[in-house]
Amino acid sequence: MFSASGGLFVSTMDSWDGIQMSQSMAEQVMVCAYGLTALHSWTQRTLKMTSGFVGECQFYGHLLSKFMFGVEAGNEAAEKRVHQRRRTSLQQIASLWSLILDCFMLILFIVQATGVAPPMVHSLAFYITVSIGSTVMRRMGDPKVDLTPERLNRDMTIMSVLIFGATLGMPRELMPACYMARTLALTFTNSQFSNKVNVVLAPLYVVSHWLNLEPGAPTEKLLFSMVGEVVAVSLMILVVTNLDTKEHNAAMATMELEAKVAEVAEAERTGGAAQRLLSVTCDASVRLTHDLNIQTPSRGLLDLLMCHFGSNCATQLDGTPFLRYVATGDHERFTKFIAENSQANAPARSLHVDMKDSSGVTFKAELFHVTVPSLVGNVGHEHLIGITNDCADDRLGRMENVHVRPSSREGVPMDTLIPFTKADPRFCGHGALSNSFAPSQSGLSRSSQSSSNSSRSTRRADLMKLSTVTEINLVIDLETVDEDFLIRSATITFAKPGACNADSLPNLVEWLKPRYRQQVHNWIQEHANAQYAGREYKEELRGVKLSSPFPNTSAILAGEIKCNGIIDDEEDTASEDGSSDDVGMLMELVIRQLFVH
């Protein structure tokens, strides 16, 4: 029996020695695993060094200083914005933080009063710091408190010290909450300041961890506490610096966006003022991009380029190169004019060029240029171009019409009629209608004065006969009583040239815009020649621009002008000796498809 017991003891000792050998081998294997991992990591890091050992040290030193010392205060305005955001968010979070601490203290009271947990006699420092921290958070959450940057740094430093004090005697289970509160308190101040506070408090946290250990704890636990604190502080520094950097970048981006919005608003005001000025002084205006593409064409440009008429109808010009409507021979002059006129010290001047409308018809124009800031980013300046029909003598001098009425037209083609001279006042204006219909200003003044100071007989004496108009025929709608009898048609009959001053009578050429006078004149002449020759001529005239007599409008676009017939005017003139009347010619025109600008 003894031998059996001895054999069992020997067998047990052999098994125990085997277990000890296995545990020792496992420890050696684990140490080797750590060594292999470290060797692999540092080998890879060494192989990837592109700037040498010194360069790598400088690189990581720069990163360490960047995160250790935090973000430097750059723009003062950005710092104010960041502080304002921190203040707002802190007051909101502080209110919730104080509520959480109050609830936490209430829960601790209940569990101790009911006997669920023993009284926390050894956690007196924890009780004091949590109570003070709740009071500090409650005061910081008050909207009436003015949290200046200096006070914010002071209060957050106090909170960091209180959080450290709470770790003295704190149960180990509450330690994660302590580290979260520690990190949160450091995010409301500048990273340069908060990182320094965190580094200063790090040794105290190590001491606190050592004091919370059980008596007789091994020394390696102190080493682990030190390593853990270093890692925790490093991670908190990275988090705080990263948040601070993002806050500053967001503030700078907001300021840049506001500056860009202000710049765009100023550009709109500047461009709008220049465009309004060009719309008054020019026939059309257009805004060009930095690469001379049409960006915002005006209605006047569409009318000037005849984009509503003809086979090449184009109502959308956005993105179209403006050079497409400039004669090929003037491309270089135009681009050089834009480049020179875009200089800040360049004198103001204009450029005379040949332009083409949408149908390819060439006309002379005068261009004015204004440089305005761009609305779409940093792509250079944009350009405002004003366009005016060039009233040049070489174009207007070719226009022909009857200067004096001949005594007899019978058998005489209109090609032989005397042309207008260059000094004809009807061709030197801008197409505005004559004011001959209205009495003179002096007559109006006298009439107004007489109506207030004179008797009815005196007012009759001041009346002037309107010699240019003999009658006005109106057709009104009797069914439109509520609309004050709408006028369906109106016919104005003007006096004969011999019955009044011929210069006061309106004429067709004066009504037309200068660019279209020659075209209409030739069209009328063709009809008259066809009438004399006894042949039929029914061609219609399309796309003619006239001055507008209506208020708040500048031009009328006639889509169609048609000759409705040529008749003889038997009451035209008579010879001085009372012989038979000379027969004149009257042409009836119908203007349709009207557009107003």
C-alpha cells in the first residue's frame, strides 16, 4: 500500500513539473511574440525612411510639437468666433452636466441610505469634489454669466483639478466616467492651454492610481499606471488638438464664405449700377465671362441681334461666344480693346466695330466696356459690354428719300428722286418720335396760368388750333361700360403739308430705328417702282425695329410690315393757275406681330 501511495505521489509531482514547464514555455513564447512584432514594426519603419534618421526625427518632432502645444492663435476674428461657439455649447452642456451630477449624488444617497452599498467613508474627497463640480457647472450654465476667454480658461482649470480630486478614493468602476469628464473639460479651451494643464496633472493622476491600489501591490502595477497615463494623455491631446483645429478651420471657412458673399453682393451692386447706366445710354448691354462668353444677355441684345426673327432664331444666348457676333476682321481689335480696357489705370474709351446679327447681316456698332468682379469664384474679372447702333455718316448718307415734293410724278420712277442729305435732321437723331403733336411748352404754361387767373373768354383767347391733325376717328365698344368704353381702333388724320408747317408733321423714317431706315426705304421704293411699272410686288418686310410711343418701353419690334395697297391721292396738290389737280400716291402699310421692349 505504501508503494502504491508513493507511486501516486511521484506521478503527481511529475505532472506538476510538466505543467510548470508548459507555463514557462508559454511565457517564453509570448515574450518572443512581442519581440517579433516589435522587430517587424521597427524594421518596416526603418525601411520606409526616405529622409534619413534625422529627417524622420524632425518630422515626428514637428507632429509632436503641433499636437502637444496645440493650435496657435492666428486670426483674431476667427478666435472670437471660436470662443463664441465654445461659450454657447459650454453653457448648454454645463446645464446637462450639472443635472447628471445632481442625479448621480441622489443615486449614491439612495443606495447608501437603503443599505444596498456601505457608506463611502473613505471617499470623502470624491464627495467634496463632485459637490463643488456640480455647483460650478450650474453657475457656468447660467446664460447671464459672461464667459470671457480668461474666465473660461480659469473655470475649466478648476474643473480639471476637481476631476483629479474625484479620483482620490473613487471606486475603480467609476474610473471610465472620470476620464470622459476629464476629456470633455479640456475641449472648451484653447488646445495650447488645455494640453499644458493635462500634462501638468498627469503625474498627479499616476500618484492617485498608486494610492488606490491595495497595500502590498506589485511594483509593475505602478509601471502600468504610468504607461497607461502616458497613453491616455497622448490620446486626449490628439483629440483636443484635432477638435480645436477643426473649430478654427470651420471659423476661417465661415469668414471666407462671408467675405465671398460680401464680395458677390458688392459685385452685384457694382455690376447692376453699371448695367443700369449702360441700359440708359446704349441700345443693348450684355455681361460676358472672363473668356468672353455671353453670360446674361439683355432683352435689348436679343432685339439688336434679331434673335426672334428669321431662320436662325435663337432666344438663348447663354454660353455663346460673343465673338460670333463680331465681324471676323474685328476679332483682334475687340480682344485687344478688352485686354487694355481691363487695366485699372486705363482711360475710358469706346470701340467702333462691325457686328453681325443672327442672320449674318452686318451693321456698325459702338462698344463700351466696364470691368466688374466675377460672381462665380476666382476666375478673373467679368465684362459688361454696352452696344449702341453706330450713327455713322457712311451708312446714313446712302439713305434716300424725297427731299422736296416734285410738281409731277407721272412716269418718273422713284430711283430718280432726290436723296436726303447727310444733314437731314431726321437721320441724325436716335429714332425718337417727333413731339409735333403736342403744343409748345410755352403754350402749356400760358394755358395753365390762364385757367387759374383769367376768365373763360381769356382762356378761349389763349387756345391754339392743332393744325397738324385734322380729325381723330375712334371705334369704341359699347358693351364695355364697366371698363369705361374700351377703344377698339383709332385713326388719326394728319393735315396736308400745304395746310401747316411741313416740319411739324411726323414721318415714317423718323419713327424707325436708324439701322432699319435704309432697309424700309428700299422696300417702299421697290413697291413704288412696281406700281409705276404696272407689275405686281408683294414682298413683305420682316423684323423691323421702331421707336416705341408707349410709356416704360423703348422699342417696338415689328414681325411683319405689309403693303396693303397703293392708291391715288386726287386731292394732293393743284396748280397755281387752277388747272387740273395732280394725282399723288398714297401707300397703306399694315404693321403686325408686334413685340415691345
